[in-house]
Amino acid sequence: MKFSFFNWLKKLGPGLLFAGAAIGVSHLVQSTRAGADFGFGLIWALILIHLIKYPFFQFGPRYATATGESLLDGYKRLGKGVLAAYFVLNLATMFTIQAAVTVVTAGLAANLFGITTNPIIWSIIITVICFLLLIIGRYKLLDHLMKFIIVILSISTITAFALAVINSNTSYNFDQIIPEGSIEVAFLIAFLGWMPAPLDVSVWQSLWAIEKQKDKNSKFDTKQSIFDFNIGYISTLILGVFFVSLGAIVMFNSGETFSNSAFKFSEQLINLYTSSLGAKASVFIAVAAFTTMFSTTLTTLDASPRAMTKTFDLLTDKSYKNSYWFWISFLAIGTISILLFFMSEMGLLIKIATILSFLTAPFFAIINFKLISGKHTPKEHRPSNGLKLLSWIGILFLIGFSIWYLISL
């Protein structure tokens, strides 16, 4: 049978949505800054955190397709206290995370499209566009649109990387670095916290997997869901390496100090690439950057309301007809409100959100592992001994790293 890329792409779903959600601030902002500040010195951290977090993200689609229910249903089976803890944590971070990704997208849109340089206006425009796309098309449109966005993102990022290598005459130092001092350690924690994404995104994965199973035109069993996830996960790692490399090649030792302003940061980002790679390359950089952030803004605006809808239904033992509408409207309005009244504090809010994401990682790692390894998952779908070993190593690493951060404050 002749292989068709488009038919193969059509079969994919939640894995690419995961990539769309993950490849955002962690890649464009954090990975680029990692390259700019440390050269290639944090590649070890990028690879290690992908390996450490892998099992706990994979358990999302694995559990969903094996049982026909989301991780949130599983959390309730472990006890309503676990589900309530998730509800509180998600409520505490979802507005800040949405505001963070939206304002970065707004800054890039202002540089790419012009019209106005006001990040608030652009944030409102982007939020409204994403809101309408999700309300009109729901999961099906998100699924189709994200495949298109990921292809554009991959092509533009790889092209930008190739141009950077071709236009660079400097020699590279690949020595790996262990950050020292409170400022460098805080950056490393933030880098690892959102790389490739916070662990609670595993919940989103399980919800998207349930939605994908509703599509009668495609087979989406546990084996396919794991393959689908692996494609998305490997994509986040490869593009992460590209973004660190772009930062290292173009910005390392440039003497440039990055602004905390979303518009200024995006302007600096594009101008630095343009000055090093030429004006023609700026188009690829701008497209790569904007599609990176737009995909994240779109997927997070869908995922948090979807998760809160399910969580609230489970906590109250009731199903509310327009709950998704309420939560997506609540998130959109809350995001715009934060940007209107707390724009000057966005740097601090983002830092708090990223650090909180890392410090809560052991919680999600432990409950995901307990759920997938216990009686609530059919035996044939429980993880192998090798994956269990990796899970234990990951849990110990996440706990140890969190303790290291807290004592280094």
C-alpha cells in the first residue's frame, strides 16, 4: 500500500495537540534564552527533563484509551481530595498561564502584522479569534487546524535553523553547564518547569484522547494513542533543540539584554535574527515564532476550560449543559482582565506560574503513576517494568530537584 503523508497525518490527533500546547513559552522564550545565556550548555537539561517527564505524560492517553475515561475520572477513583487538589491548582495557575502565552503571541503579532503596537489590543483580538474558533469548531476544528499549524511551525523553524548555521562563521562550544547562584538556578527551575510542558498537561492529553475516540472514521486504541503521543513528544524535543541552538548561534555573547515587555522581547528576538541572518530570514523567524505561540494560545484556551468542566462535574456529581461555555468565557475574560490591570507584573506572574508548575510536578507524577499501575487500569495496559523503573527515577528526580530549589532560595 502506497504511503501517504496526509493520510498518516490525518490519523494523528492528541499527540499533535500536545505538541501545539507544549511548544510555546517553553521553547520560544525559555529555550531561546537558555541558548542566549548558556550557549549549548543546557542541552543536557532539555534532554533529561524530556526523559524524566515522558512516562507521566504518556500515562494520560494510555489510561484514557485503556479505560474509556479521563485521568480526572481516575483521580476521583483515588479520592475526591486528589481531584479537589487538582481543581485548586488549576484554578490558581490557568489565568496566569493563559495571560502569559497570549501576551507573547500579541507581541509577535504586533511585529508581524503591524496595525498597532498595543499588546492589550492584540491580546483581545487573539483571544476573541481563538474563542470563536473553539466555540464554532470545538475539538474537530482544533484537531484539523493544529496539524496545519505544526507542519508550518516545523518547516519554518528548521529553515530558520539551517539559515543560522549557514550564516554563522563562529566555532561552537558544546560543553555542558550546571547553573550556579540563585538567579541561574531559578532560571533552570523555570526552564524545567515548563519544558516541554507542566505535568498537568497530561490531563489535557487524556481529555483529547477521549474526544479522538469519538471519531468513528479512525481507529484510536491504546497502541495508536501511544504512537500518536510519541510523535508529538519527540517533536517537542527536536524543536526544543532547534530553539536552544538558534539562541546559541545567534544570541550567545551578543551583549543583548532581553526586555520583560512582550512587544519589546519579540522585537528584539526578530531583530537579532534579522541582523545575523539577513532580512529575508526574518520572515521565517516571524512565522515560526507566531505559529509557535498561536498554537499554544489556542490549545490552552481549549484545554483548561475542558478540564475545569470535567472536574467540576465530577466534584458535584452533576453534569452541567453549558459548563464549557462558562469556563472558556471565564478564562477569556480573566485573561484579558489580568493583562489590563496587571501587565506591569506579568514578569513576576509568569515566574510564579513556571516555578509552581515545577514544584507541583511530583504530585502529578505520583498520582499518574499510581493510577496507571493500580487496579483501575486493566493489567494488559499497565506500564512495563522498564517504564515503571523510569517512573520511579523520574519521581525521585522531581522531588529531589524541588527540594534543591527550595533550600537554595
